[in-house]
Amino acid sequence: MPKRTQKSDSTADKCKKTSITRASKQALGDTDLLEYPLEESTLFNGLIFNVSRMQVKLPNGSIGERDIVRHPGAVAVVALTNSGSICLVRQYRPSLDRITLEIPAGKLELGEDPLEAAQRELLEETGMVAQNMALLTTIASAVGFSDELVRIYMATGLTQETPHPDQDEFVRTELVPLHEFINTVLDGRIEDAKTVVGALICDAVSHRLTSQNSVE
């Protein structure tokens, strides 16, 4: 959602988080792979994300630089109707210069609860309200250069209300049968990462349920 974010955490906060992550990696015996943050400066403050440059000490002792996209995080929703269809949104993405088909999603506002954000995004983009919503997984969307984490939820027990997207947001809702949704991912017609993950999880869960029912 194109709303201005707050500035990223201070360098001290980031170093603290990195230290916690580093400690967990050390427990796994990965100390020979670790990079140690020395300094970080903000290069760009954007509407949705900021860009920082971090100076790091590399495993061999030399000094390197890393450009990192600092993002507040996002949520996405696999919304399954009672008839077995997935609610998707079609919209134009200027970064790719084409129309994409995706599961509803949006960024977290500062201090916002992810579950509440998922409910908000689903209503804003599709007009759907979910009686049940559960976390499926969390993905790192671009680990090579961004700290964005996307929490993907499953929504069921849907009722239709009125969507109210942002003034600069133009989307169209489509209901796609679950099997067709999975096929569009497997044959490459859907490329969006969060949507691909959502489809594959749905496929895995449906196969697991089918196997359990056949055993019973």
C-alpha cells in the first residue's frame, strides 16, 4: 500500500537484532559464514521502504559493503470461499510494466498487528470478511537485498461486503477454482512469489487431507 512508512530502526536496534540472529547461527556452527555489521547509513527514504548501506566485516577479516532495502513487513491472504475458489486480485505493477494476478496483500503499518493487517487488506482489496484466519507461513521475499518478511494467512468462512481500496489503488477481484489456481502457478502464468507460495501450500495441504481421508 503506498503510504509513507516511518524511518527505519536505528543502527543500534539493527545491530541488536543482528546480534540475536548471529547468536542463533553460532549455535548451528555457522560462525565461519557470519558477517559483522560495523556501520549503517540511510541512502534513501521512500514511500514504502528505505535503502541503507551497511559496512560489514567479512569472514576473512576484510571489509565489505551491503545495500539493504529496509521494509516494515507485509501480509498476504489466501482466501478460500465455501465453493472452493481462491479470491485473487488483478492489478497493474509498474515495476514489471504489466498486469499481475495475486493473492490480496499489503504492507504493515507501524506497530500494526499482522493478523489485523491481513483482515484489513482482505477487506480493502476484495470486500471479503473472514470468519476464520490462520497463519500458514512467513517468507523472506528477497533475502539477497531486503529484510522484508511476508506473513501469509489462510482465510475461510468468507462473507462479501464492500471493498474500499486506497484512492491510488485500482484492482479487480477474481474468483478462481483452487485446482485452476494451482495450475496457473505450476505452468508459470503466475510469477508473484507470495502467490506462488500460497498456491503450493494449498496444494500440499489438500493432498495431505486427501491422504488422511483415504487412510481413514
